[in-house]
Amino acid sequence: MTMHLMHPALSMGGKKKGKIKFRNAEEARKHRELESDWHDLQKRWGVDAEDKKRKRAMAAEPLVYSLNTPIGRSNTHNIKSLDTGHSGPVSSKPAPKYTGSEILGITILHKSCLQPVFNQQAAVDAANMRR
């Protein structure tokens, strides 16, 4: 299943937050005041989120890619497979065959509902069944 057919909650991107709407100007003012107090408190305690993110990103060592053969591995171009003695890629399972005399016959109960009959009583029951 592709991602465009799934519900947005199942995507990895998350949900984008839109613009916050307030009931009135007083609530908007109160929200702005609380946000500024929160940022001031974070700065006072030294928890500046932007600097923290920047330091963490700069501390990671950059990835170095090379297309060389890894150390300890020789340059082998052809690796032979293990010979198991079979002629084909896989050995096939023998075809199943019915060899016994347990089954008496096959009944049709309704339209194409075929069922095996193993004893005389099952045949009588199938014949007397209402259709």
C-alpha cells in the first residue's frame, strides 16, 4: 500500500500546526505574554533550544563515503556457489497421490459445494439434506 492512500495520522511527517486562533484580543495578549515569560525562563536557565540544536548538529562528525573495497576483503569478482549435487536449483516435492480406499465418493450439497464421503451414513445424510 502506498503512503498517499493511508490516513494522514499514519504518515511519518507528523501534523503541521497551523496559526493559533483566539476567542478575543485579551486571550491573544495573555498567550503572547505567557510565551515570552516561558522563553525568558528558558534563557535564564540556559536552555536555549536553537543553540542546543546547532551545537548538537555541529558536534556530529561528517559521514565519509568511499567506493573502495573494505579492509580485510580481497577483490573477488566471482564467488562460486556450494555444489550440493542436485541437477536443478531446488529439489521438487513428490506429487501427492491417493492410494487408500477410505473414501466412498463425493457429494454435492449445494451448487458447487463438493464434499468427500467416508462412510455410508454420511452419504445418506447428504442425500436427505434439504436443498
